[in-house]
Amino acid sequence: MQEILKETSNPQLSLKLLEQVKLLAADYIKKYGRRPAFMEVCGSHTMALARTGIKKALLEHVRLISGPGCPVCVTDQKSIDAMIQLSEGDNQIICTFGDMIRVPGSKHSLMKVKTEGKDVRVVYSPLDAVEIAKKYPDKEVIFLGIGFETTIPVLVVALKMAEELGIRNFSMWFSTKLVEPILRSLLESGEVELDGFLLPGHVSVVIGKDSYQYLVNEYKMPGVIAGFESVEILSSIYKLIKLQLDNDINIINDYRSMVTDQGNPVALALMDKYLEPVDEAWREIGVIKNSGLDLKKEYDYLNAKVRFPVEVREPRKTKCRCGEIIRGLISPEECSLFAKACTPLHPVGPCMVSGEGTCAAHYQYMRED
Amino acid sequence: MCVGVPAKVLERDEYTAVVDVLGSKVTVGVIMVSDVKVNDYVLVHAGQALAIVDEEFALVSMEEWRKLADARDS
């Protein structure tokens, strides 16, 4: 198994596959007079495409567009502001994933709140937050639960544990997002011309290959479920081009070692037990019906939004163009703030903060100067 | 956020397992992969195993990549 895992990032194999992708892309360009355009909708793909150099190496051959795949980036400003305001309360411990801590709110960030003396902690797993709640029974421990379908079942496991252990000082603030509604929204807007999706490997572990059939049936859009190492990604890009060249509009599971047709039934059942669909607001896209999940009414005692409601004003507008970036309308270099007023040290928007943001990926790996 | 890492299962309990992630021993939850056995590889995300790596398919993929790499000369 170790040998196979190593092979996924083998440089010689990657270079050979890169050449094969270029050759096939040349066939496509000859046939259609333009580069094939594919969108990745997973922040880990965005970062992997930049880090491995694939995006840069294929610039003239394949148009790779980053879509709404970074959970922090797609969370609308008002939700971010609400989570930051929540963290300013007393007698509580706020726990969150690392990506959230530096995201700029309209006033300040969680990091600023922490440096001003509030108890804000970065944890690796939501279960760590349950352990903290056990250790500090006189404090309210609130986990800021953001993420797509990969993360949502992990959030639910923490809720289940808190419930089973009878821990009453633990709650979660849900701001989760689902892949299907945003893909539908993108396709229905018609704003970006696409020839296929590089589908998110780890989200697919949970939801399964069959869940993407609507792309084929309703939008005539092919997709390939991809892994995250260079060889895996190149293989999937190759297959996307091939599908279009053969006019074979289909979904391919190119991550079969991890992803099944039906997804993970335990994860799906856990989500179904605790959560229900809710309308969620996406950064500069607006509210999309049933595009997120939140706790069912019977679990109000675990719901931080019910237990600690906050009111926030409409956020102020900035020149940040994250909203256009996550929709694939512009690349980071087209934003006047990129690498000038907005850098990883002084980020203006979440796309520059998150380890999976498109701006952070371009800043770190794709700048010319 | 959706980062997942493959890890080898060294020991398992009812709800947790000790796994080897790139040489480090870590305890992860296995509630979502209840069939997992010692020596299996699992995909770990935020402290929970989400899938058991199917070695047969992994091998098929590897053979496919090698074949694809020599599909045609540039």
C-alpha cells in the first residue's frame, strides 16, 4: 500500500502524465478552437493544483478555474461577523478550525478577540472541543462548525458524543455548505463557460458518486471525482478532456480507492438524524435555498444560534473581490488589492487567509514577481 | 478544510483506533468505518476515519496511471 501511496505523487510519472494531458488538450483545441475549461470545487484541489505546479504548467493547454470550494471563503460576511461577535461574550470558550481564526470580520477577527483576552482556541477535531467542555463544566464551550460534506459528519460525531455524555455546556454554531446547491446555482447562472467539473474527492467519500447524476441528466455536464496528489489530479484532468472529446457526458469516479457509488452510509445517516436542510447565504452570491444543514429543532440545546443569538448589522463593503473569485469570474491577479493591499500577512478577504483560498494559492505559488 | 490523510491502523477499540499518520501515532474515531481492521488504511479527516482505503482499486488505479503515462509519444 505504501508503494501505491508514494506513486500518487511520483514526479517522473507526473511529468509523463502532464505530457499526455497536453497532447489530449491539443486535440481538444484543434477540434474546438479553444482550451477546455474545467472548474475545481474543492479548496484542497485549488491548493494542490497550485502547489504541484499543474495549474501553471497547463496554463496554455487547459483553463483551470477555481470555484466555490473553500468553506471559509464562501461563508458570507454577515455570518463571519456573527461568529466573531459571538466570541466576544463572557464565560465561554470558542473553539474553531484554524482557517477561521484570521478571517477578517467587518470590525476585526477572532484572532483580535483572542489577543484582547477572550478564550478562543484552535482545535484539530470538534471532539477536542467536547473534551474541553468536559474539563470546564462552568464555561460554555461553543464550536464554530463550518465546512462542506466532508466535515459535516465529523461535526455530528461531536454532537452525538456531547449528547451521549450528557454534556450540557457544549453547543455548535452551524454554518455548513452543501456542494449540490452551489453547483446548480453556478450552472443556472450561466456566468462561467465550463466543460466539466473536477469533483471533490473527500466530499465524494461521504456523498458518493451517484449523487452527481443530476449534472449529467439536467445540465449535460461531465465530472470526474479526483484525488489530491499530482498523479491523481492529472489522471482526472485527462479523463475530463477525453469525456468531452468522445462526447461522453458522464461522471467518472477516478478516486475509487476511497469513493463508492453510495458514499458513506453511516456518515449520511448521522447527518440525517441530527440535521436538516436550511437556506444559507453565500459570499456575494446571496441566499441559496436548502444549501446548508443546521440542527433539527429537537436538538436546540446543542444549537449555539438558539442558545446565544446575536444581532449583526449589514457588513460594510470593501474592494475585496472574493465573491467574484469563488464564482470563477476573475482570477486573483485581476483584483486591484491582490499582493498589494491584500497579502497573507494582511488579508483583506477570506480567499487570502484560508490555506485553501484561491488568492492564497496564487500568492504562494503562482506569482510572477 | 477537506484535507484528508491516509493512515495505517495499528490498534483498534470499539469507537477509536490508533493509526500511523506519516510516522506519528494518532488516535482517531472509527464510528463511520465500523468494519475497519488492524493493518487497514483509512482516510482521516479532522480526527475521524471517513473511509477504508480499497487496496484493490488503489492497485488498479496505479496500473492505469502507468499505462496512461505511455499512451502516446509527444
